[in-house]
Amino acid sequence: MQSSNSIRFWMIFVSCYLFVFSLNAWIWAADKPNIIYLMADDMGWGDAGCYGQKHIATPNIDQLALAGTRFTNVYAGGSVCAPSRCVLMTGKHLGHCRVRGNSGIVGGVGPEQRVPLEPADVTVAMLLKQAGYSTGMTGKWGLGEPETNGVPNKKGFDEWFGYLNQQHAHNYYPDYLWRNQNRFTVEGNLNGQTRQYSHDLFAEFSLELVRKFQDKPFFLYLPWTAPHGKYVIPDLEQYADKDWPHDFKVHAAMVTRLDRDLGRLMKLLKELKLDEKTIVFFCSDNGGVERRDGVLDSVGPFRGKKGSQFEGGLRVPMIVRWPSKVPAGAVSDMPWYFADVLPTVCEIGGTASKETVDGVSVLPTILGGQQPELRTRMMYWEQFSDGFQQAVRQSDWKGHFATATQSFELYNLADDLLETRNVAAQHPTVVDQMRSFMMAAHTPSPNWPDKSPAKKRASKKASLTSK
């Protein structure tokens, strides 16, 4: 009898414990907001109406800005696809992260090829998944080829659909895509057919993910491929009769199509009553691929374009909407960049990285607070095209260094957005501080030849010593 009572006691105790544990887990999950990070591909700073665009219809992007905060001083991780996305995913700038270009020398030997993320590389999706989030992605990855350690399902994503390879992503009518780690045949595009436009597939999958994950907190990374070239689209719609070059018309139609599907996504959030507890980020992965001066003015008032470390290649649109949290209709000129996304999103999700990252959480700024230290810190970029190049922004200063010419250029963005007046000679202290930071920020990578100024000077010093 005593044994029976003891068993009954422990059964009741365990049942109560499990109930309380489940209730706490439910409450804990209910407090976490959903996070959607939607990123266009090659959309310029000036391609949306809320950033001054006069000819491309973007009503849903503009509405997002009215309902949230529009940032005017946000920078991509890099000026081209893969490295920018690596910074975004890992929180490490280009002097520290794994993928520093669209291709590199894997293992330091052989011809150039795509470099994947490795097991040691921790992504924002991995951290949010550990914090209890369902994680999904659709669009273009660019950080790991098939059967490498860098595929999305090994980097924290429960569900994924899209292009692994950025070159493959140039084809908007592919005969296959990747669904998790399996090839997915696109039946409507077999044998040269063009019946299934990949962007439309990604938009539909985005909606599927919201419906699938709606009962618990989710993180959706939506790096849609529009308006990246190849410039093809099912219908030019209102731009068909414009007196523009054909590619301009397709670009405009692509942006408007992306805008349409952003609107569908926001409508679904409202229908499922997820609107109030979902924070939505909207941005582009780098500057516009073409300037389109005098017509669309895609890069806005800046110098350069995609592939350049001038403002036109690095500065991107960024809108953040979170009802009752993020100020509605606000405009912020606080400078931040993709390295800040991981710590920011992790703070929103109630977690943090144990790894050292280069970014900081800008959540106080997003919520309308003050972070004056963001203006005085240095943000860093590098690239390996046309020789090794580095760039830094601090306050209104923008510095550029090129090893090919050993020249340093300094611009004051407060009165020179076009970066045309090099004032390095007038501000030697600023130049010295930036060059010191550049040398400290760059660490050698076996996948890219190290042409940093630090190594060049070290080699020169060793040569002189040996004589």
C-alpha cells in the first residue's frame, strides 16, 4: 500500500513538473518575437520611392518605411554578393570572416573556386535555433557548395529552398534548385521551357514558411534574388512602354515585383495575427550593379556602384518595422553595417554569440534610443579585386587604401558624398589612425593572397635586415 502511494506521489510530482516546465517553455517562447530579414539582390540605395526614387513603383516598401524606421547610413558587409552575406551571417567583418570574395584559393592551393563556411563558423541562424527558433531560408545562399560544410542546413536552417551557387542564381528559369540538401527539379523549366520564374517560387515558399512556423517563434532569412541580372522577367507591366534601355525597364519591373511580394508577406502576417509580434528588416546585399544616371539614379547621390568600396557600392537601403517598438515614420542617419546584424538579432531573440564578433547590437538605435558611440567607432571593409583594397568609415570620415598604388584617400562625407575631394594631406592624424586600424583589422586568410600593408612592410623590413 505504501509502495502504491509512493508511486502515485511520484507520478503526480512528475506530471506537475512537466506541466510547469511546459507552461514556462510556452511563456518563454511567447515572449520571443518572430524575425524576418528580407534582403534584395543588387538593389541600389536609390531604387525605392522612400529613398527618392521617382520612376519605380514601390508602394509596399514605402509603406514599410512609414510604419517603421528608415535608415540612411547603413552599409553592406561588402560590395559584392558572397562576402557581404558572410559578414551578415557571422557578425565578423571582412578582415576576419571566412568568405572574403566571390571566389578564393581553397586551402591556399589550386585555381580560384568558391570558399564555403566551415564547422567553426557560427551563423545567426545557428544561434537562434539554439534559442528555440524555427529557422527558414529561401533565395540565394552563396556560402557553401553541395556536399560542403557550408550548406544552409549545416549552418542552422531547418528549412531551405533556393540557389547554393551565385552563378546559378543568374538564371531565373533554372531546371533545378536546392530543397534542403536535395536537388529539386523545376518541372516547368525542363527542356528549355520558361514557365516557373524562380523569384515567384521563393515568394511562395516564404509564405509557406510563415504558415508552417506560425505557432512558435521563427527566424526567416529571405535573400530573394531580384533585381539581380540576368535581366529577364515574365512581364514588364507598367514599364513596357517607357523610353528607357531594355535593362532599365526589366530592373524596374523586378523591383516592383519584389515589392508586390513583400506586400503579400506583410498581408499574411496580419491575417495570421503575427503582425504585432514580428520584426521585419528590409535591405539590399550591396550597392546597385548599375548607376542608371539621369533615369533611375539607382545608387542615389553616391559615387561608385557594386564592386566598388565607394559609397555607391557599400551603402544600402535599410528599413526596420516592429509595431509599438520601432518608431513609425522615423528616419535615422546613425551609421551601422551588416556586422551588427548578428548581435542585434540575437539580442532580439534573447541569446548571444559566444564567439568574438566585430559588430555590436544596434537594437537601442532601432528602438529609437541613443548610441552615440556608433558614430565614432570604425567600420571596416576589404576586397581583393584590382589588388588588395581597404576602406574604413568613422564619423563623417571615409578612408580608402590601395596596395597597388600605396595611396591613401580621405573624404569628408558631411560635405562630399561623391568622394571627389581627397583631403588626406590636410588631416594626417586621421589618416594615421585609420591606417593603424586597417592593419589591425586585417588577418591573413589561406584562401586569399595576403597583400596587406602590414605584410608588405614586414617583408621590406626583413629584406633590409638581411642585407
